[in-house]
Amino acid sequence: MLDIQQLRKDMASVVAGLARRGVAFDEPAFRILEDHRKQLQTRTEELQAKRNAASKQIGILKGKGDDTAGIMAEVSGVGEELKANEIALAQLQDKLSNFLRTIPNIPRAEVPQGKSEAENVEVRRVGTPRVFDFAPKDHVDIGAALAGIDFETAAKLSGTRFTVLKGGVARMHRALGQFMLDVHTTEHGYTEVYVPYMVTGETADGVSSLAKFKDDLFKLEGRDLYLIPTSEYSVANFVRDTIVDLKNLPLKYVCHSPCFRSEAGSYGKDTRGMIRQHQFDKVEILQMVHPEKSADAHDELTANAEAILQKLELPYRTMLLCAGDMGFSSSKTYDLEVWLPAQNTYREISSCSNFEAFQARRMMARFKDEKGRTQYLHTLNGSGLAVGRTLVAVLENYQNADGSVTVPDVLLPYMGGLAKLDIAS
């Protein structure tokens, strides 16, 4: 959520920042709410002062033994108006909060201008795509030959955009998740956590705008519970309504969970294969840090996600998203895109974002700084990595001419001695 004080003091910079994202700030609506708030607040303060003065006068009169009936009646009337004003002011503050909760974050100054992914900027490219001496297949055909990916059974169970994994492919999927957790916990200093896969509306709204994006979520009928689209929804809220001790910063968590997304608005996109599913696994890495540390933490978190791709020896590139392509809560985002031979292109496998105080303000997640002042935390998160898409990348990049798939060296300890996935006989 945006800082309302920034809006009050420097609305022009907020309007300009949002315009970079292609978002028009409704300045007239905000000013109407603000003007009404000022009127109510001024009148409320006047009534409070009047009541306090009258109460003091009552004390003086009582001390002299004088009649207080008239002034008591006056205080009673003031009290009734004051109570009504306080209720109206609280309701208006809620309206202001709800208004702000639907407005996205402001891009950092270094975020490039642009409206779509076509204007994202390549920061670096790591690894060289393999040159095949045969026509590489996509993961759908590879998985079918291995009898390891079964979309037909998944469709029978649940409909489209679901997958059943079997045998060695299922083993590799599990191995990837375990490998990622081990790297992030033993090498990168993250604490592993296990979280609920369902969260309340309040929890969901702490991370993003539930009012704007609830159609992207699966909701339990008759319950204030939503299936998580990412474990960020659960883990980020660890610090909701909390004042964290400065000595405990940074907080670093890693979580492996299934993720559930309705994929609203994605009709017709990536209908073949495992790229865009209603259910998929992801290893998420999150940090909650001192505001002065968040820029460096963002680079660190991105490097942590990149390390998984490097260890798997998968070619990838790191993209700095332009202002118009960033997520709702982000102030700056790097996307990692892995090379998929069958598509002859790079596809997103991780998104690493710095939200600065945007989420923390929604969640009231704070800490006391070196001078004892209460400040909002800065929160960051990224995929470290999306497990299903990593499986897709391994199958395609490590495929062999005979239809088998070589197991990457770093996964061998997790595969029970299986060094190659062979085609079904």
C-alpha cells in the first residue's frame, strides 16, 4: 500500500510514478475523501477540546459548590456529536485505506520505462544453449515416451491444466524440490518453513490486492479461505501485525509448496504441456529486511535463485522488467528466463521482486530502528525455483537422441542411483 503521507505531501511524484506503469491515479476521488477527512478531523478535534474545557470547568464549579446542570447538559450534547464524528471519521479512514489498497506500487527510479515485456531489459545471459545433432522434442513428447507425464489421466481427474507425473519423471520432480531446499538452506542461509496451503482473505490482501485479483484465486465455497497461488501469501504474513526486533533482521525463509492459480485471463495461452497449470510446485525464497538493506537484498535473492540454474547447468538470462510489466506490489523485478530448446526461446522460471514497504504497510509489519523509531520492514521474494518449469527445462535440455534423459549431476544424490530416465519399453 502506498504511503498516504507521501500522497499528501508530494502527490505529483506519486502520480508520475504510477503513470510510468500506465496507471492513472484518481486524484479527484482522493481529494474528495481527503477534504472530507480534514473537515471531520478538524471538527472532532474542536469537540474534544470543547469537552475537555467543559470538564475542567465542571470540576471548578463543583469545587465551589455551584450548580453544574447547565454545563453538564452541554457536555452531554458535545459528547454525542463527538461520538458520531469519531464513528464517521473511522469509516472515512476505512474508505481511504480501501481506496489505497487497490493502487499498485511505485517503480524505483532505475526501473526502465515501458508498457510490456517487449521493453524489458536483458541484464545478463549465462550459459550457452546446447547445439543438438537431432531435432529436439518438447517436454510433452519426451514425457510421453518416458511414460512419465500423463495429461489424459489428469484431465479425467480434474480437467485441463493439470498433470499426473509417474515413475522416474515424478522422482526427478521430487528431487528438484529437495535439491532447491537443500541449496537455499545450507548455502544461502534461509530457514525452511512449512505453511498452510489455505489462507484467509485478510492474509491474501496483505500480499496483494484481494479486491483486484480475487478472480485469480481458488476460493473454498462458504469459507473465508483461499488456496495459495504461492507460499509467499503464507510466509510474508509471518510478520503481519508484528514489530520485529532489529537484531533478528534479516529474516530469510524458504518454502516448498503446491501453488494454485485459476489462470483467469490466460485463455488460449500455453495450453500445451506444463508451462501454465492450475496446480504446480514452487520453492519460494523470501526476505524481510531493514529498508537500507533492501536493494542489496534484492540482488542477493536474485543471485540465490540464479544459483539453482547454474548448478543445474541450464542456460538462462536475467531480465529487468520495465515499469509496465511489473506485478502489482513490486517496486523492481528481475525475471529469470530459462532456455527451452523445443521452443527455441527463453521462458520465465522465476520472478524476484523488491516490494520495499508496500506489503509491510498493508500488513503493519514493522521493526524498531537503531534510534528506537518504528519503521516498516522491506519485503522481498522470488521463486527459487518453480519446480514444474525446472523439470520442463531439464527434460528438454538433457534429452538424448534415443529419447532418454540424462540426470544432471547435482540431482544424482536425490535419484537413488538413477543416472538416466529411459524410454518406456
